[in-house]
Amino acid sequence: MPRDLDRIAVLSDVHGNLGALEAVLADVAARGITRVINLGDDAGKGPRGSAVVDRLREVCEADVRGNWDDFLPRLDGAAPPEMVWWRDELRPDQLAWLGAKPLSHDLLLSGRRVRLFHASATSVHTRVHFHHTPEEFTGMFAATDLTGPGPEPTVVGYGDVHDAYLETYRGRALFNTGSVGNPLDDPTPVYAILEGVAGSPEPGPFGLQHVRVPYDVEAELAVARELGMPRYAEWEQELRTAVYRGRAVTSS
């Protein structure tokens, strides 16, 4: 009989939204999935970064560093007040852990080499959008100082842009997990599931899907109001509409 396929949940960009994270983790558990990997940006923007960091540390077998994870621990006294609020919502041990997270994570699944990182193979601060150039696509599969040396991956997954998609081209697959806590393509939290034979160098069945999980948006917004979280209006707009705060909203 063929071996049962392993399944791995890949999350990203929770951004302090504990309600969305718990809804996604409940869905992961209901599917019988026990392996969870997170692609960074655990805190910031949302009200409960500290609780989110603790929860992710409990459930994730790997958690790579995002841009918020990278800069929050390094903020100084000249930082904007809202950034200081999100930094100070975290404990010193959490800030140290965020800043020390690995930059990428590799695994082997049904003969496919899978590489996971936050934003790009170049830097946690280099953004690659859904609408990208062929050169940007190719660059996501390159070996760099961020990824380290090693065999070139055939599947690359990332987060950062909060926009879930899957693109395949000439034997390569590039996917974005979307965002659990701050989706900007659809207001519903989304994560990815990888399916295959874990650790096997032999070609075998392989699957990749996105799953959207509804949650109680109003309860999460109430927490942000109660805590006096800065930039609440922008956060509310994004959670309700998935319209990025930097994008002008016009009425027709």
C-alpha cells in the first residue's frame, strides 16, 4: 500500500492578531495536521503580539524571521510612538527570540526541495509582489547569503505581501501563504498546506493548497480598542476590507 502523505501547515504574518491565529490553528488541528511552520512577522500592527509569539513558540517546528521580527528588537528612542508601543508590548526574551530567528528553512517533500522564507531570497526587507518580473521570479530560487548554499529548490514559499497565490513555471512553483492576521487580498485569514512524503528524495505525490478560515473580527477589534492600540483606524480598515492602509479608498 502507498505510504500516507505527510501534511505541513505553513502560516505567515500573524501580526499580533491572536483571534485569527487561534481560528487557523483550530482548523489545522481539525485536519489532523501536527506540523506547523511560520514565516514571520509575528507581532506589530495588531494588539496581541506577546500572546501570539508565545503561541507560535508552542506549536511551530520552525519559525523564520520577518521584517517586523527583524526591526522591532532594534528600535531606539527615535522610533515613532506606535512602533515603540508594539515593541514594548513584547517581553525582553520575546524580542531577543524574534531577532535571532533563522532567515530560511528547507525541507524535502516527495522529491521536491522546498525553501521557505519571509520576503525574498535577498532580504527580509526586499518585497516581491504577486505582479513581479521574470527576473524577480528566478531570484526567489537563488542561493544567497540569506538562504545559504545548497541545492536549488524547486518549490519556494514566502509571506510578507499578505497576498496568497501560486505560480508554476518550467518545473518550479512559487507560492505566497497570504496572511493569517492581516490579509490584504481577502479579509479572511489564509494559510497553506503542503502535502507529500516528508524527507523522501524520490518523486511522489505532492500537493499545495490554500485554506481560508473565518474568525470573530469584531472581538479582535474590541481588544485593540480596549488596549488603546495606536493606528487603530488603519487596522480596522484592513481587517474589515483587506484594503491596505497605504492605498487610497475612493467611492464610486
